[in-house]
Amino acid sequence: MKKYALPLLGNEAVAHAAIDSGIGGAFSYPGTPATEIFEYLDKYADRAGFCAQWSGNEKAAYEEALGMSYIGKRAIVSMKSVGINVAADPYICSALTGVNGGLVVVVADDPGMHSSQNEQDVRYYADFARTACFEPSSQQECYDMTKEAFRLSEKYKLPVVIRLVTRISHSRALVDIRPPENVLFQITLRQNQKTWVLLPSNARASFKKLYEKRNALIRYSENCPWNFIAKNKFTGDSRKGVICCSTGYNYLREVEAALQLEIEYLRLGFYPFAARLIREFLQKKDEVLVLEDGYPYVEERLLGVAGTGPKIHGRLDGTIETTGEINPEKTVFALAKMFGLKFIADNTANFKIPTRLPSFCPGCPHADTFKALKEALSNRKSSKVFSDIGCYTLAALKPYEAIDSCVEMGASIGMAKGASQGGLVYSVAVIGDSTFAHSGLTLMLSAAEANTPMTVIILDNNAVAMTGGQPSMINGDKLLSLLKGFGIPHGHIKTIHPLSRYHSDNVRKIKEELDYKGLSVIISRRNCIQIQQKK
Ligand SMILES: Cc1ncc(C[n+]2csc(CCOP(=O)(O)OP(=O)(O)O)c2C)c(N)n1
């Protein structure tokens, strides 16, 4: 095969590697910054002969991938940071069942919360589940590590995580494409695989085995090409060094070059911890700076509780801000502090990145819904509006200021129910159609079962708008029939059309349902303006 390179986003490089690894299927639920992984796979699925399907939520996506792995085919499941919270149950349990076909779990974290409700760090999950985790620093590594992750997953019979962060997911570089694997992954149905039945007697044995696998993974970690000490042509202060991972590695090299510093560093790109290699690096150091994006995962482990060894600098001692993304500017300051450089402050102007605030698109149906809801609630001072995550969360901002909470996907209905059961009068939940399918359904079932006095407003814009307009699973008449099936009295399932010309009619309908002393649902139905324009 002729050698060639492609200009790929980090997300696309992961996806391309999955195709070249001969996957049988790709599963995902949209979420920034991970969405493009599946979108790329979806584009090539038919041609490459694998299945690609958006799933109802991340847990569903994980289980579908696990099923494909069970029959011996390779599968990839991708999601954003908080997605792994939803998929945690099958992910952690599948470390015990083991896998058959290689199973790669790509989680794109979002340090700095560009488009997420928190800054969580999947490396803790990988550790918690006792599995392995790759952490690429470049688009080439996204490609190479994904290929290696499939191999490793099959070798150790474990799901393997690839941890991305926004800047790696969403930046583009030339990626050398290696020859695709010539393996044809056939269905292989193995007999008598007790590990797949997690009865305590089976699970105990698997848990023991998991620790044996962990020891093997630590040995791999100590010898793999992704973890290494850079020592070549070093002439600087050898008692001070840096441990860097993910973007930290890039920023170190960028700043090192810009400021003509030479710094000895250890780069980490695979976990569990390469203990021997890390000890070797620490032995000769008095001070070490940790440059990592996300939580102080490496830093905390280096510090331990004994407090011996070199001084560790990073987020925990205030050398780097505790929260938020790291960036070249923070790297400059941290290095200046450790190396006692004075000129740094003048160099930082080049590294500043301006911020922009989001807002509803002109013509967005959500804007009309919130105008009507605000008016309907204006004389009902004790009301609270529990919202969810989607474009509609922007109603928290001026001029609407129409929602009181947004916690995680599906929380709106549960919180409105709990508040109503605690005595709140005018308890309102607002949830998008995709979020409703993702994790609102079960809560709606229990609200219907208890006939809790509350009003649920489902914003049916026929799309997962926030993440770029992917198809939502339930909307239109299907949504209406489903709600009727929950046993909610038909008279209390109403539809409104969010347009200013229907405003007073919409306000009246919402008021009627607010005053009803049981569960009522209002479907606010109009296509997302972006989707409409595309059509
Ligand atoms: C567990 C989890 N998965 C994915 C996301 C990313 N995400 C945020 S809102 C949303 C769905 C939005 O769709 P919908 O509820 O229909 O509202 P819309 O944006 O269309 O108004 C998604 C996928 C997330 N925040 N949390």
C-alpha cells in the first residue's frame, strides 16, 4: 500500500483508526467535544461495511458495543466526558466480564467547560474500573493509539479507554495512515463463557484476574513508546523537571521552543502508572512540575500522603490555577516560577484567547416557549422551573432568566417531582426531546405512576440541536402516542406551537395546566430553526 497522510481532527483520527482496525460497529450519543468521532464513522460505515447508529444514551451505546464485542467483532463507543457517568454501570462491570472482540471506549473530556457542566476526568474512571487508558497529545497519536488500543483490548480481554480533551479532539493535523488490518472479524460464538454471567461466584474469580491483568498492564506501561523520559541534548538544570501528558506535552514543547529553555521531562501517554519509569525520573529531581489537563490525577498520585521525594508543583500547590484548561500562558507562568525567570510577564500577551457568550439563534422556537412560560408564571411567585441540558439552557441568561436549575441530563423531571412531593406549588420541568429520550423517560414513568402535581414541558424541536442537529429519537406523533401510553389523562397532554402569533393561546394553555393538580405535559412543537433552514 502507498503511504499517505490525511489532515484530520483528533476525533477523525480516532475514527479513521477504528475503520482501519476493522470494526464491526460504532455506537455513540452526541456530546461536544466527541460528536465528530461518530459522524466521521457514520459517513464511511456503508462503504467500509460496518454498522453505525446513534444510540438513545451512552449506557445504551456502551451495551450495544459490548454485545458486538461479545460475538467476537471489534466495536468502538464514543461519548463526551459526562457520558461515561451514564455508561459507568456497563463500563465498570465489563472490566469483569472481559471482552471478546476489541472494545475501545473513547471519552472526550472538556477541561475549561467549553460546552459541559463540569470538568471531570475519565482517567479516574479507567483507574476505578481497573482498565487501561491512552492519552494522546497529537492527532497522529490519536490514530496510532486507537489502533494499539484494539490490539491491547483483545490481548488483555479488557475495554480500553482513549482519553481526549477538547483541544486534541478539535484541532487538525496531518496524520500518516498505516495499512489497514487484514483481519476479517467473523462472528465467533464461544461456548461456556462463565465470565459473562456476573453471578458473585463468577465475578469473584474475574476480579482476581483483573488484578493479574493490571500487573501485566503496568509492565506494558513501563515499556510502551507512549511513556518516555526525554533526555537528549539536555544542558539545563537537571534537578528540575516536568511530567507532562496530553496538551501539557504540547504546551511544554511550544513554550520551551519560544523561550529557548531546555527542560528535562517525562511524558505520560498511557495508564496505569508506569511506576518504575516514574521513580527513575523522580530519583534525580528536587522539583517537578506536573502539566496535565483536567484534574490533578498524576500530581495527586505523585504526592501520595507521605510527602517524601522531590517537591511537586502543579494545581495542588497553586503553581497552576486549580481549575480550567491549561494553556501556553499558564505553562509560561508555571515554568517561570519554577526556574526563577523574570522576563515572562511580557511574553504572555501572545497567548491570550478571547471568549464569546452563547445565545439563542434568531427564530429559535425555545425563545417563544420561554416567553410564554414566563408570562404564564408571572403571577405564580412560588413557582420553580427545573430545566435540563440543551439549547434551552440558554434561557438561564438575560433577557429570559426563566429557569432555576440545570444539573445533568434528565434531572429536570426528577427534581420537579421531588420538589412537588416536598410541597412546592407550581413545579415545572423543561426538557428537550432528545434529553427526554436519553434519560427523562423513566422519571416520567414514575411521575405518571404517582400522578405528581407538576407540569412537564417537552421542547420538541425534532433535533439534538445543541450538538449540531443529530436526529432525536422521539418526537412528533410518536412522542404524543408514547405519552398517552404512560397513562397521563389525554386532556392534560397539550401541544403548543411556539410562534409569537400564538403567544396568548400558548400562555392560556400553560396556565390551565399549571393549575391542574396532577401530572400534565405540554409539548412545544416547532422544528429547530437551524434544521429548518438546512431543509
Ligand atoms: C450525559 C450527557 N451526554 C451528552 C451531553 C451533551 N448534550 C447536552 S444537551 C444534549 C441534548 C440536547 O438535545 P435536546 O434535549 O433535544 O435539546 P435541544 O438542544 O435540541 O434544544 C446533549 C446531547 C451531555 N451534556 N450529557
